[in-house]
Amino acid sequence: MKINGPNQTNFNPYKQHLQKQIESKQAMRQDQLEISKQAKQLQEEEKSNPIREAHVAKIKEAVESREYRINYEKTAEKMMDYWSGKES
């Protein structure tokens, strides 16, 4: 049988007190969500763009009627510009 004396390494008389402090701090915290002014502005701009909505509707109609044609050269050119950093 091994006896370590009064200074045991696993004994911490303040452990319960520290644990209570940690729990009380965690209970005080609440989740919050803050949206920046810029994000709010972007959301408003996105909602109210009738020109873009009309353009998207026109493309959807063309796709549904199978009249939409893809310009492969222009698409490839845009992809190359994007990946090479020449994006405009």
C-alpha cells in the first residue's frame, strides 16, 4: 500500500469552485447573430433588381424551349481569363 501524504497530486480543493465559475460564465453567454450594414445592403440590392430577373427569365424560357445555344469559344475564353487572373 502506497501513502503519498497530505500533498497528493490529484487533490485540488478549489476544483469545485473553479468548475462552478466556468459553468456560470457559460450560462451567461448567449448566441448572437450580427449582420453588417454591407451585408444588409447587398441583400436589399439583390431583391430589387428587375432587369436581372427579366434576363434570367428570358434565359430560362430559351432553355425550356431548347432554343438556348452555348457559345463554347466565349465560355472557354472566360474560363481561361478567370484561371489566369485576367478576369474583367
